Amino acid sequence: MPRARNGQVELEYETFGDATAPTVLLINGLGSQMTRWPADFCTKLAARGFRPIRFDNRDVGLSTRCTDAEKYRLADMARDGMAVLDAAGAATAHIVGVSLGGMVAQRVAIDFPDRTLSLTSIMSTTGEPGKHLSTPEAIEIRMAPDPDPMADYEAFIAHGMKRARVNGSPGYPWEESELRERTVAEHRRAYNPAGVVRQRKAATRDGDRTAELRRLSVPCIVLHGTDDPLVMPVGGEATAAAIPGAELRMIPGMGHDLPPGLHAVFLDAICAAATKAR
């Protein structure tokens, strides 16, 4: 698979569809690998006339693992995304991000307006204090350390599945077999819990983007679940309120994940934002 470079950081990425089609850059959430944008989803997006690119953020998946001494910010992660576009030969792109990836996508739109055709911010928030609220259960599972997979693999897998259920969409639940398969596959591909901590700190360092978001002039769709326990709806509402002309789409039964049952909803939002850019 190809790799892009931003200074000392290498980014694993993958493209789908026609290389001449408009590019959609898909940015992942906290600690999640590019496979969270399933190949089937990317193929469907390509069938709608786009060229999707998914990639592993720094400190996750097969991209470069940083150290605690490297105090990077979301701006650095945004530059990683631009390095991926450069490597793929894309001057501009429709920028799509989920959760932490939504924050990075916002930072891309702020820092690289000339490269941003549209913005789709999914289950994310602005960094404003009080606009990133979680339920007690979501906080508890987020703060609980993973069991050591070398000491008790089944406990590790069970914990990952529980986290997915707690954060997931109650109206669009995964089959238990699907959750297990995903958890196992992600651990086999890459496992870097220290990177999750560093990514979270990068988001904290970015602070409140509200004032900068108010200066955007890019077409934007904000997508958020009414049942999101990790980034509660106030996060999406704040994002839409901050970006001039943004359209807020609140999805009943959607939590903090991208279940197959909602793929059509995500595809429609991305395409709607892209259409506004034409």
C-alpha cells in the first residue's frame, strides 16, 4: 500500500475509484484505523463519482508511531492529511472526518481553505468547553484500561466489544459476530494504546476552534446522532452553529460509530456537502 510523508511521519493510505474523480479525504476518529471506513463504504462512495482516500492517522494503524516527547497538535495531523493528498496527486478534496477526525477535518478547513472543497463533520465538536459531554457509562468505558492481550486475549476482545456496544448506535446495532471480527482484525493489524493518549492530548492542545470556524466559507454538513453517548448532541449543535451556513443533520438512533445500517446516511451527507460546492 502507498505511503505519504510529512517530515518524519509516514502515513499509510489507500485510494478507491477513478483517479480523475473529485477526491474525498476520509479522516478517522481517536485511535481508530482507516479500516473503520470499510472498503465496501469506500467502493459505494466511488460509485457515486468520487475518489475516496482513507488513511491511518499518525500514532495509529500502520502509520508512524510517535513518542511522548513529540507534542503534536491537530494542526500537525491536518498537515498529515495534506501530505496524503499530495502523495495521491490531489490538489483539493472534500474533507470528511468522524469524532477526533471531525476535529482534524475542521482544522484542515481552517488552515487549508484553498484545498477544502467541502466539509462533512460527523459526531464531532468544536473544542469549546462544555460542548464535549459524555454519559457516565461512556466515560467509564473510555477511562478503563484495556486488559493485556498477551495475558488474557479473550478478556481483551470482550473489553473491546463492550466499548463498541456502549458507544454504538442503539437503533443500528452490530451483530456480536461482527463486533468480534472487527475487534480481532484491528488488533491483528495494529495495536498502539499509547498513541490514543497522544492523539487525545493533541485534541486538547488545539483548544476552542469556534472563532476560527465562524470565519469559514466552505459548504458544510454536520452529522450527529441523537443517541451519541461519547460526544453528546451538543457537540454537533455547537459545530453547526459555529460554521456559517452549515446544515445540521441529527440522526435518531445513531450513537458514536459508523454502523452498516447508516452507511447510506453518511454517503448522502458527504454527497450533499459536495453538491453544495459545485
